[in-house]
Amino acid sequence: MMKKYNTPARLFHWASAIIVVGLFAAGYWMVDLSYYSEWYQTAPHWHKSVGLCFVVLTLARFIWKLISNTPAIEGSEVEKKAAKGAHHLVYLLLLIMFLSGYLISTADGRGIEVFNWFTVPGLGSFVENQEDLAGQIHEYAAYILIGLSSLHALAALKHHFINKDNTLKKML
């Protein structure tokens, strides 16, 4: 039985955690920028660029998860089912975030510049007010994702300090 997650899995996990928190904080801050703010153009550019790089990282993480072994989940049967359900929900929320972010950014038909390295082509609008609808979905999914991530962190701390099991140590 494996005692720890392998190094790539740990790197994927912690990079994803940092990116999710960073993108959430940036998104929360960006929505209040005025047209006259020096960050009005720059912040969304960086947010979209990091978001699209995160898509690639998440795909690599998902593939790595499919082809590598992972340690057993610790806890009661209810905790094990909750952990699996939460992980599946995180991946679903990430997919929703990626798709809705893309639909917001490309509704006008323009592509998304990724750090001025290359452009991800835009497909235009599929529905009326696409950017507004996708924006609401993006916002709600972001709040749910950050809430679920917070619960995930609290569960890991509960396992470490109350259950005194190996759950948190496996990812450190």
C-alpha cells in the first residue's frame, strides 16, 4: 500500500490549489475595476492567460491520475464517499469554470491571447447575452469551488489534528 502521493501528484495538487485561490482572488478584485483603472486591461489578460494554462495543467493532472497509483483514502465509509464525491465535484466545477470563462471571453468572436504567446481562437456567441449568462455561471461556480476547496482544507486538518491519521501527510 502506498504511504504518500507521488511527487507529480503532489505538485499538481499544490499548484492547482495556489492557482484556484489566486484566480478567485483576482476575479473577485477585477469585477470592481473601473474603466479608468490601470489594471482594467491587464488584470483580465493575466486572469485569462493563467486560466487557460490551468486548463492544460488540469488535463495533465487528470491523465496522471488515471495512469498512476494513489494511496487509499482514510476515514469512515461516509468520509470516503464524501471525499470521492467532493473530488468529482471539484473536477466538474473546474470544467464549468473553464467553459464559462471561455464563453465569456470569446462571445464577441475574438480569440484569447495567452501571455501574448499565442491565441486560442474564439467561436463567437451561441446564445443571446452569452457573456452575461456565462459570467453568472462562472461567478457562482467560482464561489462553490472556493467553498468546496475550503471544506477540503478543513477536512484535511480535521484528519490531521482530530483523527491523527495520515491523510494530510500523504499530500505534504
